[in-house]
Amino acid sequence: MDEQKIPLPPWLPWATTACLAALVACLGELWILERARMRLMQEQVLLANAALKGAENQLEAERILDRREHAMERGEDMSSFPRPQGRAPPTQAWDPHGGSWSGNRGACGRS
């Protein structure tokens, strides 16, 4: 029973081992590349989320300023609107008859 039916060349086990080693090396390289690609995609998602949040914040700020301007044009009470952080509160008044601003507009540099 220990007798071989097909004679095998003596180098066949070494060739098989070399082929398996090459296969493992290729699979390892693919695994490393996919991990790097996954990290890159995760970073892109984080950057996209940050850009989206920035755009949402800018839109919300523009909405608040727009509502505030319309309320000031109509002469409504401004106490319900949030005050900008890091700036002096504006002391201004809209003259509906003259169509211009009067007073100090705060620390934003416009008057």
C-alpha cells in the first residue's frame, strides 16, 4: 500500500509550497490595500460630514440673520432672537420713513 502508483518528481512539494507562498503574499497585499482604501473612505466620509455640518450651520445662520432683518424692518421686539456670540450687541434702529439705519451696528465694523 505504500507503493506510489504515479511517480512524482522530487521538486513537486517545493513547487506547491512556492505557489502557496505566492498566493498568500498576493492575498496579504490585497488585504493591506483594502484596509488602506477603507481608511481613506472613512476619512472622506468624515470630511464630507464636516462640510455638510458647516453648510447646515451657515444656512441656519443666514436664516437667523434674515429673520432678524425682517423683524427689525417691521419694528418687532428683538429679545426673542439669539444674540451673536463674541460681539457687542447691536444698538441700531431702522428708520422706515427714511429707509436707513441709525445708531451703532455693533462690533462688526459696519455703520
